[in-house]
Amino acid sequence: ISYRLFIKATRSIRSFPQKNRKRNRLSNSFLVIQEEYPKMVLEATMVCVDNSEYMRNGDYPPSRLDAQSDAVNLICSAKIQQNPENVVGILTSAGNSSRILETSTQDIGRILQSLHMVRMEGKIDLVMALQKAQLALKHRENQNQKPRIVAFVGSPVEASEEELVKLAKKLKKNGVAVDIISFGEHEANAGRLQAFIDNINSNDNSHLVTVPPGAYIMSDVLLSSAIITDSSSAAGGGGSGGGVTNPSEFPFGVDPAADPELAMALRISMEEEQARIAAQQRTAGGGADTAIAVAAAVLPSDDASAEAGTDAQAGEAGDAELYGGTGGGMDVDEDEEMRLAIEMSLAEERERKAKEEGADDNDETKDGQGQ
């Protein structure tokens, strides 16, 4: 019995380091999983919709109110998809008083129904709307959810900068983060809204996004902003996410911030096409300079256009030599091209017949010698 106990104790001692190593591997893999998949943010969001009379303007097609409704739908959908326990609510910020249309829900259908109930009236009262949104968030069911307010401001803000700064400090004390989307009258409200964001911002949790009128769609701009992506790189300095990505800066007309996978695929395809053209030129003996010029022609620029013009002139000169000074290029009309094609076909037919006749003569000569 003592011998058996001794054997069991020896085996357990020998296997102890192996168990520790397995445990360490499991803990390390768990840390790697935590790094690859960060913790989802648990939030309760209230969206303040600007329903003032300024929403009738058509500088954001089809109107400010319709463009704002699409953006609200985008933000609510993104917030709900970030965490299955996230909730969103909607309230208006203009009129006689701010009305809460939906306190907290995870149903997008109820959000859309609430947006259809919005009516344009009066002027915006941003201070009152933010205070009522804070009150609604204070009585949320799950107190573990972080409170956040997303406010749309598309009309002149009548509140002074001192009032906004005082409200920002109060919201910051209560741990409420605020994102503001400024559009329409963004130039008149820029100073006061920036002062509000500077005083409420804590660890880059509040952002100011400015959407100018023009070719940009409000929902497309918000897709690449820190409100949706929740990244400090898109927010810019001082908690401001007002930078608008210009899709024309990317050579293929695609916004790389909105669709990075498509942008990367286009870049890779461009590089492969450049490499293929360069390899063909080297194989044909065109030289490195010609290969670089042809590869650069994939992305046209001023220098590339000049090089392309030079190559075109050289090609036309070569065609002129080939076709005996006729040009052989774009200046040659269809009749001339047809005549040249017929002559080349006849010349090939004469060469083929001459070869066949020569082969027949050789066969007859061999037969005569054999006899």
C-alpha cells in the first residue's frame, strides 16, 4: 500500500509542471482573445432631433429633416448592433417644449415610427433638450449602461456660451458623454458648440462632427466619423470629429474610410496591373523607361499625360514608317485602312501560293531524279 501511494505521489509531482504549462497556455490564449476582441461598450443613448422651422431648407437634399432622419436611423442601428443590451431613445429639441418620443428601446421599427411623428415647429432649445435627455438617462433601467446623448443641431443656437459651458460641466460631473452633429447653421454655432465639447470631453468620449452642405450626404459622413466608429483617430484633436473625408482624394473615387476593404482591393489590383504591364514591356524589349511610363498611365496625372502624348507621337511616327508614310494612326480614314488591309491580305495570299508552287516544283524534281 505504501509503495502504491509513493508511485501515485511521484506521478502527481511529475505531472504538476505540465499542468501549470497547460494552464499558462490557456491563460495566454485568453489574453490574446481579449486583445483581438475588445469588450463591447454598454450604452444607453438619447438622440435629440432638431425639428425647428429651419429643417424645411433644401440645402441637404431632399430637406434637412429628411437627411437628419436618415442619419438618426443610421446612428440608432449602429448603437444597437454594437451591443445586444444597448438601448436608444428619441426626443425633439424644438417647439414649446422638448418631447420624448421614445425613452429606451431596441426595436428599430419603433424608432422609425417615432421619426414619422416629428413635426417642424418653433426654434431649437438645446439646453432644455440636453437637460431632458439627461433626466431620461438618469432613470434608465440598467444602471450599468453608460449614458450618451447624440444631438443634431441644424438651426441657430440661442443659448450663450456661458450657459453651454455650465451645462457641459454638469453633464461631465454626472458622467454623460455628448456627441453633436452640426449642420445647416454650422458656421454660426461653431464657437459655442466647440466650447461645449471642450468642457464636456473626458478621455475623448465626446465629439463634434460638422457636415457642410454640398455633395456630401449626412449619413455617409457619419459613417466615417467617431460617432459610429468610436475611434480616436477619426475624432481629431480636442474631441472634435469635424473632418470630412473627401472621396475625390482617393484615385478611384472611393472613400477609404467608409470602405477600407474595397480601397485596399483596388490598390492591390492597381499594383498588380502595374507590375503586369511592366513585365510585358520588359519582355518585349521596350526598356525600363517605357515600362515605367506605361505603368504610370494607370493613374493619369499631368506628368503621365505629357509622357502619354510623347509615346503617342512616337507610335504615330512608327506607324508612318511601317505603312510607308500613310500615318496608320487615328488620322487614317476607314477607306484607307480597308485598302491597306486588302493589300496585306493579297500579299499574304501571293506568298502562300509562291510557297506552294515552290514545294510542287521540288516534288516534281525529286520524282524525275528517282526515275
